[in-house]
Amino acid sequence: MDASQTRVPCFQAGDHRANEQLGLLAMHTLWLREHNRVASELLAVNPHWDSDTVYHEARKVVGAVVQHITYRHWLPKLLGDSAMRRLVGPYAGYDPNVDPRTSNEFAGAAFRFGHALVQPLIARLNESYQPIPAGNLALHRAFFAPFRLVEEGGVDPIVRGLIGLAAKRTRPGEVMNFELTERLFALAHDVALDLAAFNVQRGRDHGLRSYNDYRRHCGLSTANTFDDFGAEIRDDDVRRKLHDVYRHPGSVRFLLLLTATFFVIHTHTVHARLRLRLENVKRIVLKDV
Ligand code: HEM
């Protein structure tokens, strides 16, 4: 369907970015519906509760389920069991003294690692895990396009697509896919945007320090030559390109290196990004669960 032929507005959620792409929008819709399902069941057994109580109790249940999936299922797959045990460890109970704020490095760089996992395509699958008649979608056709959820098959095909399609494999020559670097928000802008450029610029806006600074923070050596990055960036061509752009390893920005090194994360001891991410993740879980 053509975007110009429809008037479906963006969905309302706590944050308008819920509409940013169809996978995210499907997840928001799924959890909203789950909230309402839990709220109805709670009200059925607690008819004396007022609406605020029903809302907040249902919210607690859904928040706990999301955290369970994140910490017990997603993080161990992302980090591997051994890093999970070493760096996160078992949940030791709620600690009101932990600072739950998100660090500058976490939001400005570390957790943006997820941009390297995004496939250039949104799969939309039927019950047999085959494409629906409306077909799979190039990612740029799914940006801020809630009409496709309403008019092209609903939530289920998208959720099946998220299940059926693995995360993108990060390769030295293509850390972030072309749809994100050349066609970001193409529906809404005359000239499409570039997510990688956004990330680099945002790191500057937020005053993030150089990659070498964060290496030192994590107890790694300081890189004096580009070959000193060799344990993390094995690809000679990537190191050469970094040299051409930055000339000196001390000038390399944090985010760029983190994304370039993602594909060797499991092979290195305690990598800077892993560590910063975990420092933050651990703080959040200790505060929130
Ligand atoms: C199709 C998928 C995605 C798109 C199109 C997308 C796009 C964006 C955009 C446009 C920004 C704002 C950039 C800026 O102006 O600084 C952003 C921020 C961010 N993204 Fe993504 N993203 C996607 C997936 C992901 C994933 C999978 C993760 C992590 C697992 C992630 C983590 C983040 C984080 C942590 C921020 C910073 C948020 C903040 O500081 O408020 N993104 N993303």
C-alpha cells in the first residue's frame, strides 16, 4: 500500500518513538494488550479496587515479566553464560541505594550497539512462517508507518517475523545496514538520514571521551598505534580506514570503535563496551526489579 493513500495516525504510547519502525510498534502493541489482559483478570478477582490500583498493579506485573525476559533470557544470549555469571551474577534482591540513572556512555554509545543487529528487512510471516500476501518489507518502508500495521495484517505477522529472522550478523565491511545509513526515515524526509552519523554526532554532543580513555577506565592498555587495536579489530582494512580518518589512535571516538569491535566481543576478556553496558544494566536491575 502507498503511504499517500492512507491517514492512519501514529499510535499513542509513552514515547512517540514507539512508531519508529513496525517491529517496535508491534512490541508496544503486544505489551499494551498484555497489560489490559492482566488488568481485567486482576479486576475480576479484586472488584473493590479503584481504576488507579488496577492500573498500577497490572503495570507492576507486566514490568516484572519484561525484566524477566530481559535478564533471564535476552542478556545471557547476548553476553554468553560465562560473562553473565562473571559480570552480572545472580540477582541479590532489591537495593534502594543503587543509582538507577542511565549513564551518558550507555545511552550515547554503548547500548546503541543494537543498531548493528538490525536486519534491513522486516519479515511478515503467516502461521506457517511463510511471507504474508503483503510481503516482507524493506526497513525504510517500515519507519513511522503505523498504517502498515493496521492495514497490512496486524501485529501477528510482524511478531512471527521477529521470531523467524535472526539478528543481523555484523561484518567488518558492514556494521550497520544500508537502510539505516542511507534510508533512515525516508518516508518523512526529502533527504533520508544516516543513523551512524547521528550516533557519532550524538557522542560529540554528549562530550563522550575517546576510546582510549574508556579502555583505560576498563583496565585495558592504551593504544599507541592502530595495530594496538588488533585484538579487537582483526580486520586490517578497517584498521587502515580508521588510520586514514583519524591519523592517531587517541583521536578515535568511543562509539565508532565499539561498533567496529562488536563481532569479537565474546573472544576478548572484558571489553570496554561490555563492561560499561553491564555496569549500567546491573544498576538498573538492582534498582528496579
Ligand atoms: C530499526 C531499528 C532502529 C532504528 C531505526 C533506530 C533509530 C534510532 C535513532 C534515530 C536514534 C536517535 C539518534 C540520535 O539522534 O542520537 C536512536 C537512539 C538510540 N537507539 Fe536506536 N534504532 C533502532 C534499533 C535499536 C536497537 C535494537 C537498540 C538496542 C538494542 C537501540 C538503541 C538505541 C539507544 C540506546 C539510543 C539512544 C536513546 C536515548 O539516548 O534516548 N536502537 N535509535
